Amino acid sequence: MSYEPNQEILERYARLLVNFALGEGEGIHPGQTVHVVGREETKPLFAEVCRAVWRAGGNVIQQLLPSQDERCNLERDFYELAGDEQLDFFAAKYRRGLLDETDHAIYLEGDDHPQAMRDVDPQKILRHQASYLPLIQWEQEKEAAGRLHWTIGMYGTAAMAAEAGLTVEQYWEQIIRACFLDDADPVARWRETIAAIHHYRDWLNSLPIDRLHVEAEGIDLWLTLGERRRWVGGSGRNIPSFEVFTSPDWRGTNGHVTFSEPLYSHGKIVRGVRLEFRDGLVTQATADENAELIQQIVSAPGGNRLGEFSLTDARLSRIDRFMASTLYDENVGGPYGNTHMAVGMSLSDAYDGDPTAVTDEEWEELGFNLKAAVHNDIVSTTDRTVTAIMRDGGERVIYAGGRFQDE
């Protein structure tokens, strides 16, 4: 019998996702509708999430997806059988209607067969992902208007743990600690954590930053923050999430960065990723293992531009192991916290204003990369120094030794 956390942990987890992670930390309101998505493997948590929604007076749209195995692997079968028109197909009316009915969405990650897509051509996956760009834009518009909230949670499996080189018990230990599920009141702990994140976010937003210089072993990178930018963090979106991030003006990225942590994507582990930027574009992408995947990512539409820059303070995150999951790996703590950067799509909530009032031409003028088909986060945990160059030419170290330098 596969490992399953005890009922108390599952109930705490579900309450945290429904009553805190959604609604900018306020939870859902009676009468609102929550779209709950997960695979069969997540069923124990999926069921508790549905119950938590009903207890809060909400409605549920359930989407429990079949497990993938050798006998039934519909995702793999699609990519093996689909022609170009099928790869580009987007069910616009269905997706629009489902989004219109949805106030909140909870996505539960969990997979007994994480290698099921390993042999699928990534180019086909990236092409099909690009067909969903209209949905991404609709979601961003509704989210920017304050009418859509979402979060992602993890239900660990033995197979996922094996991808990270852990036992399933060790994997769940990371989940429980990271989400404060070992606390009698995880919501209270999260409110304390969010308050700390907001402190660092507000401090960064008070600084008249023009550019950033990131220095470490294997890293010498310059970023231009850009006009109308803000730092974001602590919304309850994603559990866990300890980061403070922004979307720089992609055109001002120069230098090189070597990422200390593996990139896990499409069932493959890419180690030793190194990117070189010149005038905003990736001019070289290499890796020590599975280099072809990072090269395909940066070759996707808009994938050769920087979409996100993020910092996590080591004092906040309790994650200290590689988890083979972006949700956890981009929030790792350890002695030096982490810096993660995403190539591909920018994040419109890093705009300091009303994003619904910005035209496509204005987004481009501001250096936001919103028409990219990918957004892949890559992580470094090396001891690094981030120096801010202010608009008046002054300099200040804002991050060193894994900690924000706000004092």
C-alpha cells in the first residue's frame, strides 16, 4: 500500500489551500466557485479540498484526471498521434466558458509516473503549450481585475520522491515542513511569513532601483529593472511560496549565469545550466546533462528572454532538499536561500499600475515579454551578492549571504 499522510495533515493542508491560499490570503467567500484540478494520485487531498470548499459555502467544479501508466497514457498518446492542426487546437469556447464560471482554481500536483512523457518530443509539447496563450492572457486579465485567484499544492508520491533521490517519507517531510502542516495552526504561521515577505517587498519597492548586478561563482549578470516595475510576493498564490520577484525589462539583461540547481522539466533533469545574455537575448545555452532540453526551451517563441528575477531569504524557507518540482525548488532555502530566474513569459503583476489598461504595444515598449509560449524557472543557491544601482548612480547591496540587507 502506498504511503499516505494522516488525516489530520490532509485536513490542515486542505483548509490552508482553501481558507488562506485563495483570495489573497483571505480564503473563499460563500457562493464562489472553485475549479479543483488533480490526477488520480492526488485523490486523498483532492477529496479534502472539495470538502473544505463546501464547508466554506463554495461550489466545486471537479477535474480529476486519469493516472498515466504504460497501459493508459493519454498525454503521451496525444503527442504521438497528433498532427500539426491537433497540436495547435485550442477549445476556445469551452475554455472561455469554464474560466467565466471560475472564481478560484486549485491545482494539485501529484504523479505516480513522472517519466511518462520522457520520450515525447519537447518541440511538440512546446508547440501545444503555445496554443494556450489566449487562455493565459484571459486568466491574467481576470486575475488583474481581482476576479480570479489560484494556488498550487503538492501531493507527493513515491515516484516523485524517487526523481529527487528521496524516500516518499522524506519527500512528505519536506512538504509538511514547508507548508507548516506540523503546526496546529498553519494559517497563523503563514500569516507571519507573509508579513515578513511583505516587509522585504515593500522595502525593495521603496528603493529607486535602476539596475541590478548579481555576482557569485559562475554568475556575473546585469539586469535593468525597467519603468513602471514593482516587486511582488506574499499573495498566498502557490503553497509554499517564499519569494519576492519582479519581471525586469528583458532588453537590459547582459552577462552570464550558471545555475547550481537542476532544472526538472518534461520528466528530465537538466544539470549545470549556463546561460549567456547579450542585449536581452540568450546568445548561448548549455548544460552538463540534457542540454538539448534547455536549448529547445530558449528556442521556443519568446523563450530567449528573461521573464522573471526572484530572491528568497534563507530565514523564511524550510525547504532544504531538491524536490524535482518547480513549486518547491524555486522556493528552496538552505544556508543561502535562492535566486531563481525564468526564461520566457514575463509576469504582468510586476507592472506598477493597472495591467488591464495597458495595450500590447505599451507592454512591448515597457520591455515585458508577455507573448512567450514558455516560462521555465531555473534556480541557483550559491552564495551571491546582489547590488542595486540607483537612478542617481548610488549603489547599495540588497542581498548577500542568503539574506535581504534591509538594515
